[in-house]
Amino acid sequence: MQIKFVFKTLISSLLLACFIAKATAQGNDYGEDVMSMFDGDTKDIWIHNYIGTLNNTHQIKMSLGNDGNVYKGIYRYQSSGVYFYLEGKFNGNILELQEINSSDYTTGYLLLKKEKNAWVGEWRNLDQSLILPLRFYHENLVKQQVVSTSSEETNLYEYADFDIRIEWTYPKLRNRAFKEWILKKITNWKQNIRTEIRQNKKEDPGLTVKDRFKYEALAWTEVTCSTDRLISGRLLYQRSWTSAVITNTFLFDLEKDKEIKIESLYKEALNSNQIVLEAIEKNVSKINMEENQLIKSWISNASFQHFSMGHTGLVISTDFNTIFGSKEIVIPYRDLKDSLKKSGLIKSLRK
């Protein structure tokens, strides 16, 4: 059964643009390795190098050779260095390639169609329960395919190896401290994921072909406030081996270069603040009047427990539901003036 995630931010053109510069600097020539895959007496072998992405996200290099009949090659995930051999032929206008690991087992299939300056198609696992888009551009022509994305506001961390795919979208800021802070969170998150996977596989620790891309983990950032002084919002984490979506809120002071606990801006705990509790009750009643029965049933049992900063007030949200998403309410800062401590952060928003 294919696992589908309800949220995904793709910045594939930005990723490809960055990847082109990196690939050009490092080279992309597996020609000798690919040549050795053909019989020694084979003549007229054409080998081409390609740069591309899997699922519009994961960076790939591929070298593909052809002797006029059979195609053979190697492709590699740049984030992990994991590589696979390729071998196959055209079936009609589709190039059907077997993906083969270093132990000589077939682990998946690539189905590609030749377009102008590109190979476009799909990667499939063995039972075809997981299908992901593929796109490769010839390295000598790839610059012609890039669209400028200088206005993009997000960055993407990606990682792929034999059994796992990881993606995390996060805001693009010039603040060095914020970048270091969130990259550290990404590193810790990735380590925690690997630990969870190892625990899941204790009874069967060896990798098998059935484990190919068995695990997927996504994380994304929902920004509720962004100014020259601060950025605040929610970090959400989703994993394919559990239905839970974890929500963490954050507030980062871009002037002092550090994370601030939102609770520290208030005189008392927000989850026991009478103004907050009354606002939640009032807004839940309002939501129940506007929404359908399914959402009413969910929202009646949902807990508004995640606090972040907004431009005009305190943002309070529920956990993320894989069907309904999350709901949030905003309490204006003027309604909370007696609960707020003196803070330059709040003053910067109330100007």
C-alpha cells in the first residue's frame, strides 16, 4: 500500500539549480565504470552523463551507456552516496531499466521516455506499490532547463539512501544563527529517525529488497510571524511508520540570535490563562457553527495547545490532523496586555 502524505512542499526547480552548480564543480563521469559493464569486445558504446531528481526532490547523477541494443549504467543519490546499477532495453518508446544493488539483486525499476534534452518517467518498487517521478537532464544541456527561483522563500534539506527518504522544508533567512539552529534540529531529527528505524528492525536487522524506500519522513515549517526582529511558527514532523504528526512551536529572536520560550513573555502559564481559555472556548463554538459534522466532531475533541507569535496576536493551534490539517485562533495582543511582560519583541509587533 502506497503511503501518501497530506502535506508536501516542492521546490524542485530551486533544488535543481543548486544541484547543477554543485555537479558542474564535482563532475559526473562514471564512464569507465559503465564501460566495464559491457562485454570487452563490444564496440561503439555511447555513454552520456545526466543530472536529475527523484520525486522532484532527491538529487541524482546518472551515467548511461548504450551499445545500440542494451542500456547499462549507474545512478547515485548525492545526499548519501548510495548507488545502483541499471540495465534494460526499450519496450516501444519506453526505456525499461532494472535497478540492481551491489549484491546483484533487483530492487526496483526505472521507466523512462526520451524527451528533448531529458529523460522523464518513473521509479517503481518491486511490487509497484510505490511510484515516484523521475527526471534527468543531459549535463551539457541542463542549464537551458533551469528557471530562475530567486524569489523562493524556503530551503529544502533532502536525504535518500536504500530504505529511507527524508525531506524538510524550512524558511530561507540570511540570519546565520537561525540557519545553524534549524540545521542542528534537522541533524538531531535525522538521527532520531534512524534510531526509530533500527528499533523497528530489531527482529529482522538485515536489509532486503522489500525494504527499498520502506521509510519516509517529512518535516515542514508553518510560519505564523516573520519580521526583521523575529520569526515564529510551528515545526511539524510526519513519519510513514506511525500515524502521529508531531507539532513543536518556536520563537527565534533574530536580533539576539537565540531561541526564546514563548511562555517567558507572559506572566503566567498560557494553558491556564483565563483570557486564553475563554478565547479558545469562544472560537471553538464559532468553528462548530461554520463547519460540517466531521470537522465539528474532531474539533470538539481537539486540544488547542500549541502557542506561537502572530503579527497581531498570540496564535494558538491544534495538533495536525492528517485529514483536516490544523485549526488556529488568534488572540489580539491588546486583549492580553495585562498578561504580557515588558518585551522588545512584543513592542516590535505593536508598532
